[in-house]
Amino acid sequence: MSGNTFGHFLTLTTFGESHGPAIGGIVDGVPPGLRLSAADIQPYLDRRRPGQSRFVTQRRETDAVQILSGVFEGRTTGAPVGLLIANEDARSKDYGDIKDTFRPGHADYTYWRKYGIRDYRGGGRSSARETAVRVAAGAIARLILGADVTIRGALVQMGPHPVERERWNWDEVERNPFWCPDATAAETWEGYLDGIRKDGQSTGGIVEVTASGVPAGLGMPLFDKLDAELAKALMGIPAVKGVEIGSGFRSVAMTGSEHNDEMRTAAGGGVFFLSNNAGGILGGISNGEDIVCRLAIKPTSSVATPQRSVRVAQTEPGTITDADISTKGRHDPCVAIRGVPVAEAMVALVLADHIMGQRAQCGG
């Protein structure tokens, strides 16, 4: 299996499966001399950790990270940083009934067609469990970016229920289990998701990530545009089906003069923009404004509702027959909730990668 490495100057390679002994990653290209310990990473993993409310999967994982390499006496050495997170609460027996049946909406069928074999225990490599490693690596990326860059995410829509922008309050994000910036919307979502969960169903959501303090000049024109890299990073998160930057799909309903972000001179000879429809990126290069990304996350594929599917016949290997299935086990009724810290981490990794690329090419 290829395609397990992400990045150019700062790279992340992940390994492990949902029900294997552990998941982990190698972060290569980390500059030497950074202060780094597990305590710098753990708070971000704790934000993503399962089992913290009735609205997420009840799998109990501490997600305690171990740093295996690349750090000596509390500082990075420039060598690859090895990360390991043990799987402590896998229940593989929950999946025994579906080892020959393909779950609708999952990667079961496509993995089987591509590799001729699949790990049916929680989806194996295709499980969102792997994203814990991305969050750990994102914590390292934040250290590279430094305190001047702030990356914040929020869930801005659950199912058909969006937040009201007039009520947006970043402080509210840490006060509810949904990472919701609108306290009123969070109350609505609580009742809505309780009903979804009791019906054996799931729902999707939209996550918004804002990166503030990003310097102008990041990004490589043409194939490695900053927005293209962000889109790839966010689309690579399990269950993501759409990404937009700035005004995104709303741009098509605007005129050119409405969409263009007009400019004025700032104190000290700088430039500021009167709007931010571009989402902080022009021509694939950051312009100094907030970088704003939104990602659409589909409903969790694992649902208790019976569905039609197919299975591999045990008596005739390779033969496919019709089957019915309802997925058991512990699953997020709205996987978009825990997608917030994952999306933040992927944005951090892209920005840190491009910061390092900027230093290499332009010395800035």
C-alpha cells in the first residue's frame, strides 16, 4: 500500500490499523532545537479522543502518545520524530459477523477489489482511528509555526442545522461537546443528535478552520498552490466529501467587483484587504489575511439501520451474493464533531510545510 506519506519539506508517514496493537507516525524534516515533549502533543490528542460524551463513539482510548525518536534532552535533534499511540480498547469481535460482507458507504468493497484482502476489524487502515496520528503531528507543526499563527476550528453546521454567524463566539467552542461557536445552535444540535442516535442513524456536518497570523508569501504557484495543498490535505481526511476556500461555492453567485477583495494601504507601509472572499490566498500564495477553509463531512457510514449489500460467498471464494446488513459496534453518530481537531492539524501541517519551503527558497 502506497500513499501513506504527506508533505514536501515537513513530511508525515503514518502506520497502523484500527484494531492492531498501535498506530503511529514518523514526522521527518522537523527543525533541530525545538522544545518538544509528549506534554506538548497530548492536549491536542485529548480534544480528539473518543468516549468524551454521549455524542461520539464510546470506544475508550487514552490516546497517550509516546515519542520514540528525534528528541534528546527535551529538544528536537533534526532526526525523524517517531510517534506511537497504543490501541487499548479494540473489540474486534464486534465485526466478526461482517467479515465477508461489505458495509455500504465504507471502503470495504474498494479495498477488497484493489488488494484482494481487507482488514474487516473496524475498517483497518481506512478507519478514522488513523487520524489520531495526524493530530499528534499537527501539534509538532504548530510548534514550527510559532505563537504568531493561530489555528482554530469549529463545527458550523450539523445536518440541516447551521450556526448563526451573528452569534459567533470562539469562546463557546470549548464550552460544548460539538466545538460549536453558537450556544443556541449547540442546544438545537443536542436534541437533534439524540434523535438521530436513537433512530440508529447518523448525520454529517461542516467544519470551518481559520488560520490567523499567517504571513504573506506562502505557497508555490501552479501545482503546489497553498489552497490546492490545503484542499488535498482536508480531502484526505476520512469522510470528507467537499472543501472550499474563502467564499468557495458562494463565489459563483457574485459579480467580479463583489468577489474581489479591495485593498488599502496600512500604517507602516503595509496593505490590508477590505473583505476576504479569497480566504487569505491569491494565485496560490497567502496574502496575509486569515486563511479560511470549510470541509463537508458525510454522515457516518456505520448505522444500525438494516441496508442492502453484498457478500463474498464462503463456499465459492470470489463469488458475490446479495446480503442484508446492519452495522454493530461503537460509532460516532456525527463523525464531523471529532473532525474539528483533525482538520486543524492538517491545516497546521500544510502551513508548517510551506513555511519551511519559503525559508528554503526565499530565506524568509
